Amino acid sequence: MLASTPFRISTAPRFHDAHMGAALLVYLTARPEYPTHAGLSEDGILHVHLQTLRTGERLNHMLLRYLARHLRVPVEDMEIGAGEESAGKIVCFYHITPAELERRLRQWLQGAHTPLVW
């Protein structure tokens, strides 16, 4: 447990400006007992839970399709930049600005009546 931290805690999504797009930090879990849902944690990481038994590459593809559908981004313009083998991932988006991606993310989470804070 951290007693204090020099970092500011924010509820803003953690986007990183790239030359041709944006990157988003995502924490992915998957279990068939719980329904699919998503929310934004206080540290700005998008937490996604998928209701599935899939693992590995198949789970990563399922995550990209889920994000593509809800963020209205072509799946061809997305890739997992880091964390393919772990729950913590960096998802890269091409041909979209960080500001536009954040707008779509907030619209999705608010429209789905999903709490913005996980």
C-alpha cells in the first residue's frame, strides 16, 4: 500500500499523443461468470471485462473488436502496442487524435450509463 505518492490522481483517461494517432492504457480481464462491461479508473486506465473463456491472441482480438465497436474506430486502425501477454495493455489507435478518442470514450461510457470511475 502506498502511503503517499508524488503523482496527481486524475479521472482523465490516459492518452498519449502519437505522430499518427493515440494510445490508451487498458486493463483487461475475462471470465464467463460476469457480464461484459467497461469503466475508467481514477488513474485514467480503461478497465474492460469481457464475458468469455478466450485467452491469448483470441482474447486480444475480441478486445480490439469490442473497442472498435464502442469507439467507432475501424479495427484495422488499432493494434495492441504492448502487453499482448498480460492484462495491462497499450492499445494504439491510428488516424484519430487523442482529443477525439477521449470524446468518443466519454460519450460511450456516459451513454451506456457506465460509471466513469471504476
